[in-house]
Amino acid sequence: MRVGVRPDDVAAAAVALQDAAAEVEDIVGSLPVGRTMAIAAAAGLEAVVGGADALTWSRAVSHVEHEVLRAAAIGRAEQAELATMGRRLHRLAAVYAAVEDGVGAALRGLDRFVHAHPALVEGGAHVGHRVALEPLLGLGSRLGWLEERTDAVVVLDRRAPAEAPPPTGLGDLVADDVDVAAEDGLVRVTEVVDRDGRSVWVVAISGTQSWSPAPGENPFDVTADVHAVRSQSSAAAIGVHLALLEAQRSTGRDTSAEPILLTGHSLGGILAVGLAADPAFRHGRRVTGVVTAGSPTGRLSLPRTIGSVALEHRGDPVPRLDGVPGRQGGAWTTVVLDPPPDDTDGLGSRAHSGELYVRSAREVEALSRRDPAVESWEQVVAPFTEGEGRRAIAHEYVLTRQWQNPRS
């Protein structure tokens, strides 16, 4: 992690200023001063004053001498100021570098601690939800942070539907979630059609893309994190709902009986479970499953008719931020994995990596093929990943949180 100002950028600016100061010094230092400069200037003036008398000529020379000397003095002052600014910027760059190193070391230490002590993270989060969350949200409200306003309209920028490869397993589903996170505000609704013309739907939801506490245009932000984990509405959830609604309406047929799978990494998983648990979202559609990766969803509830597959890395602190252990039984299947130490380097942030969850999902697939006892998750994803002769159509939408009245 880096602080907002990059020390190497400051140092580069210091070097540029000092180079400019040196160039000014060379130019000023090369200028003749005193009478020599005045005589040289007078030679050039002679053609201008022509036949003027000696007094006029002398005054002109004196004036030019004065102006040139004044310019030289200004040049030297500017050179000195540039050089001083360069030296100060060098010191400033050193200070920023020291601060960044200190902050970085502290964060790396915390990163390693949460990776090594997931139970402490879960216990601390449990206490935090009980005693600290509401005061923090109250403070945020006074600062204009972490708030979803009722006039915050979500606008959908719809792209033309395009052919896409159908998902073939758990790994492909998680990979899709990581893929949409690479573009601000992107949601992908994929219609998978089997050889008999029957359709199922997969909704890939991005994780957190903006870490600013102030809600901005990108709805996949910390504000959405806070509201989603508390089962409250967010611009991101509304946008995903609208995207699926529009994609299904674009077919021109009744899609109410067609199965839907919601998938997401991190924030995307919280939104997926929250939407699946919402009766208003389920009204007029058939949600059958949810797949999450690295998501704190333990405080959310699902109808028993909806299967949930949750992937968690043991050293990933994020799934534990709800302060609730991963659930098993009924509609829930939590698969906890230990990525190789070389893949995480003992850091919680790396254990949360979407790419690492993709790799783990593919390993779960391979393990299930060898051991039928671990196939409990497959009945959730099989309707969306199995079958010959399938094709897929991707409907993509870019969501924008707007601060004005709804568009007509």
C-alpha cells in the first residue's frame, strides 16, 4: 500500500527544479555585466538612434545598461529560489519516503497478523459489530461518509449482447467475478442456453472497487460494503437488480421460471446473498443458488430453497469481518481452503486475492472429481455449468451512482 503522494514523484520534481535552476544560472552567468554590457548594447542601439545627439545616445545606453542589470539580478534571484525549492523538495521526498516506509511496515505487520490469527479477527469483528459499528456510522453520517441517499439514482449503460463461452465449473464462475471487477461499475448477466433452447442465468457481481468512504459515481465501494453487510439497500444492489431485469426483458419472453445463479467475490458475494434473500428481488423470478468467494455473509439469511456455496481461505480476514463462523448445513455449504504459503506469503491481503480464489475453486473441482464425498456444492452450480451443446450470451451493464432525479 502507498500513501497518496509518491516519494519518487516528489524526488523527480526536485531534480527537475534543480536542473532548471542550473540552466538559469548558466544563462545569467554567461551575461556580461557593467560597462561591457552597456557598450555591447549601445552598439546595437546606434542604428536605432542614428543621427541623434550624444546626450540622447548616452541616455539610451544608460537605460539599456540599467534594464539589463535589473534582468540579470532578477534571473539570479529566480535561480536561487529554484535551487532552494529543489533542495526543499528533496527533503520533502525523504520525509514522505520515511512515512511511507513506516506506514507500509505497520500495514504489512497487521496483514501478517490477521493472516496468522483468523479466530482473533472473527472475535474482534463480533465485538465491533455489537459496540462500535453504530457509533462509527454516526460519525460517518456527520462527515457525509458511508451514506446512500434516496436521490442517488443508478444509471445503466447497456452494451450490445455478445456471444461468450458458457461456464464449465466453479472456477469459471469465480473467474467471471474477478473479471468484472477489472472495470468500474461493471455487471455481467450471462444467459446460458442448452441444446433444447432452455435458458438459465448467471449474474457476476464485482467486489469493492473504490475505497473512498465518500460515496461516488462507482457504486461498488465501501459504502456498499457497509450497507450490504447490514442487509440494507445500496446503489450497487439496486443496479444489479435493474441489470438482471433489463437483460431478461430483452429476450421478449416470460423468464420467471428460468433458474438464476448469483455469484460474487468479496463485496460481490455479500450483494449476491443479500439480493437472493430479498423477497422483492425474488418476486417474479426463480433464484436457485449463490456462489461467494471471500465474502462475510454469516449474518445474512437465505430461504432453504436457495443453495449457497461459500469459498473461504483460512488466512483471509475478510470473510470473518462479520464476526460469524462460516455456516454448514441446510442451504449453506462453506468450503475452507489453505492456499500454499508461497501463494500468500503469509499476508491476509494476498489470501483475499480474487485470482487466488479462482485457483482454489478449480482445485475444489478437481478434488470433487476424485472424492464424491465433497460434492455437496455441485448440485448448486450444476444447472449452470453442465450439459453438452450449450451456448452463452453476455449482457453487460456499467452502473453509475447519480446524484440527480431519475432519468426518463
